[in-house]
Amino acid sequence: MSISPGYYRLPEPTQSSSKGKIIIAAVILGTIAIGYIIASPFLALYHLQNSIAKKDAEGIRECVNFPALRESVKEQIGGLMTRQMAAEPQNGFAALGGMFANAMADRMVDSMVTPQLFINASQGDQANDKGPLSAFANDAVNPNFHFNFDSTDRMTVTFDVATSPKLIWRRTGLTTWMLTSIVLPIPEK
């Protein structure tokens, strides 16, 4: 075989070099997939944070399981009402009023737990200018919230402010995380 100047012919690939390239490609793809799985809860939080900041109701719906969230809030409010009724002396009218109040609270939760609630909670009011989720939505550079993985498919996000709710996220599938519960800062008394 003669080689002309300036031209070099690479040797034909062998079976072992092709297998090596396939193995290297598989390792790289596997590493990227595992990295995405590990990063998925943080990407979901980032997506919710940006959706709240942009006041994007559809983006919030993609991150929040609203039926599960409503049930969680209803359970907490129902528990609070039950504790308050148990602490007071019982009479027939109080029990009847408690049943009506519980039914009314359920309807209020259904109408209020919407994407707009997240937008409003991040904005606060005129007197305070900070809502319970303001650190989550507006402080992207230095967030005041912490992550705790309770299991492989459950994550709790807590805030530095004691009056802020805890956000419970659950994995649905391999890489999809959704907000399914909010633990309200309801006093135990």
C-alpha cells in the first residue's frame, strides 16, 4: 500500500473498537439519564417557582395535583374544626353548626385552592408586602427554603419563616414530581 503525501488512511475499525464505542456511548447516556432523574425534583421546584413569578396559571397546574392538594387542606381544616368542637361543651345546635361549617369549609377549599392562590400567596398584601410563599417565588438567588427527601418518591420543602406552610411533593412516574399537599401552619391548641 502506498501512501501519497498529505493523505493518511485510518485503519479499518475492528469489532472490539466498535463495541468500545457502544459501551462508552451507553455509559454517557446512562449518566445523563441518572443525572436527569436526580435533578427532576429540583427542576419541578424551579418550574413552579418560575410559573408563580410569571403568574402563569397553566404552568402552576402542570406542577400541582390540585385534587390531592384540596383533599389535604380539607383534612387539615376538618381536623382543626373537630379539635375546636371537642374543646367546647357539646349541645345539639353546636354539633349541627359544626356539620354545616365543615360542609361550607369544604366548598370554600374547592373554590379557593387554585393557581391564583399560589400567585396571591407569593405577593402578600399592602401592609406586609410578603406572602407565605414570597421567599419561594421571588428570592431565586438566595432561596430561604430547604429540601428533605422523606423517601425516594416524597420530598418536603420547608421555609425559614415559621408561619409558612410546608410543601409536600410526590413523584409520579420516573421523573415527574407534583405538589400534592401543603401542611398549613395551624396551631395545635
